[in-house]
Amino acid sequence: MKPQKTVIIGAGASGLMAANVLAKAGHEVILLEKKHQCGLKLRITGKGRCNLTNACGRNEYLSHISSPEFFEYAFDNFNNTDLMDFFTQKGVELKTERGKRVFPQSDKASDVFFALLKDIEYADNVRIIKNCDVKHLIINNQKVTGVIANNEKITADNVIICTGGRTYPTTGSTGDGYRILKLVGHRITEPIPVLVGLRTQNGYPQALQNLEIKNCQINITDKDKNIITSRFGDITLDEYGVAGPVILTVSREIARQFDEGKDMFLNIDFKPKITEDKLHAEISETFKSRRTENAASIIRKWVQKPLVEDILKVCKINPKTMGYKLTERDAKSLLWYLKFRREEIIGDMGWNEAIVTQGGVSLKEIDRFTMESKKVKNLYVTGELLDLDADTGGYNLQIAFSTAVLAAQSIIKNS
């Protein structure tokens, strides 16, 4: 029997993984990439280090996924241990860091990319076409039979769409997959950026850009100060607002509500391990005990040196004022900054900064046991295109890899 031909649209994490599985099974693969190189987004993910999965157990893993009941079959079919074994067998040494996040030992995302590329780049049954713009699918009797790309017809027995969402658009993720799938009748939940920094009304001085503050309590509240979500962890200051691991997490939790117009506020407690009363007493006592030091020196007790200037400015405290001249008003202003600083959230850092897309192809229209479209036969959808996302920590790349493997294996079984 003649090997089946599968067109894969998008040579990112999902596309490259699907190509590997199909090529190994002897299928003919045509991999279409919009940009001049493959895997551009994969090579910059995790700030160039590539947090490719997480080593936690199954139940905990699924708890980090937006729709675990949809993803669990794909995960059980090709889980985090399978993924780590896959790369180890391809010569990529791995390491596990805090939070059980898995990275290549080299800290180079390019090692992950080249491991995916090496067995297919020159394979006789794989053809990679770069600078390839896919306009639409060819459908006959609700079955995909090919694509129109670069104004040419490419026939296929199967098509897998792996174009990714809309994050990092300069790497080619500009939402093409949504457009293509919408044309054949798929419903798309409006894509929004998540795992992204939050813009606040005032932000921080540019001099504090990328300053990391550890062990903060973050509360997101509504205009009536009701808590929407709370998290404890590390943040990074930004001239437009805040970023960092804990902010990325809350951005995902509030994204849809904020997009629908709900007013939200960011509340930062820089000193969550000490109560308001105890910190107030400590501040007042420190003013007295360090009475011959100036305010700038005294405030250094509670925060990193770069943050002192902003505190003095926001709290309207003269940096040269000696401790014995600091007032109760000064103490309460400092207390407010350290425990109750509240800023209105006015937006996020946008698609160029976001790690993941929330929204996408309705999961009701995809067979979770195969990743095949329920609307068009022999059409498969994987990865970030799906209305499926997860917390930061390696979970989202696992979604890309697991769904790609399942789609490829489904094609092999049906051939």
C-alpha cells in the first residue's frame, strides 16, 4: 500500500514532533513553515532555555491544565516521562529545577529544536517547505484533501494544523490557524494573551526595570476591594507595571474577566510574613532607634536599595530627613507602600510579551481521543491553536507535544 501523505502546517513544537512520529512510521510528510526558518518560537521559549515540561505527578499535572478532562487522554498517551525519554534518547541531557520544571542541561532551547529537526531534515520521506503561506484548505465532501499554499495546490490524505496561537507574532504566530479553521466552520473562542506581565496605572521608574522582588503576596481585587485571586511568590518590576512568575500566573486567572471589561486592581504586600500592626510598630521603633540616620538609610532595612528612591518619592518622604524627625504620617505612608500598595490594572504587556494564547478552537469540535476535527474528516488540530492552556512551568509545551503525538499516531492507525 502506498504510504499516506500528511501535510503539517507549522514547523514549531507541535509540527516538528508530529513530523518525527509520522516519518518514523514511514509516512510521507510535507512540513510547511511560514517563516524562513523552522522553530523560531521554540528557540526563544523560556528566555532561550526552553522549559519543555514539568516532572510532577499525573494528577498534579492535570490540575494545572484549563480543561484536564479534554487533555488527559493525550497526556496519558504521551506524558511528561515519555517526553523526557524522547529527548534523552535523542541526546539531550535534561535537568529538573525548582517547581519540578524540566530544562535541557545546556540551558539552550536550540538543543531541543535541533533534536526535533535532526531525524527529519534530510529524511527521504519528509519535505520541508519554508516561506510558505497557506491560504486555505481543500475540502471535498467534508474531508480535507489538501491545501492551497503559495498559490499552489498540495494534495494530502491528512492535514495537521500546528500553527500555534498569537504569541510572539514576529516568529510567525499571527493567528493564521484560526483564520484557516474558521473558513471550514470551526468556532473560535476569542484569543487573548496570558502568562504575561500586567500594566498598571503608574508602574515603576525605568531605573527599577527587571528588579526582582521575592516572596510577595499578590491580591487581585475588584473596585470594592473583594479578592478575585491571590498568589504568593516572586515578581519583577517594570516601568509599565509588574511581571515575574506570580504575575504570569494571576494574568491567566483574570484574563477573560478583564477582557470582558471588569475593573481590577493589583495589591502588593512586600512583607506578607509580618502583620500590619507588627510592621507598623517595627517602623515606628526603627525611626527612634536609628534617629541619627537619614530616611534613605533607614528604609533600606525593609527593601532592596534600588527600591528606596521610589518609596521616598511615592510616600513623599525627604531622603535627608533624620530618623528623629520622621513622623507618624511617614510611618503610615511607608506601611501603606510595604503592605497595601494598590494600583489599577489597565492592561497587559501584549502579544509580544505573552507566553501563551488563551482561547482558540472549541474543544467540543475536536475529538480528544484523536485530535481530529469533528467537522472535517482527516483534519487534525494541535497545541496552542486549541482552547486549551496551562500555568507557567513547562505545562504548555507538554500540551503541544502530547497533542501532536496523538494526532500523528491517530493518522498512523487509520492508514
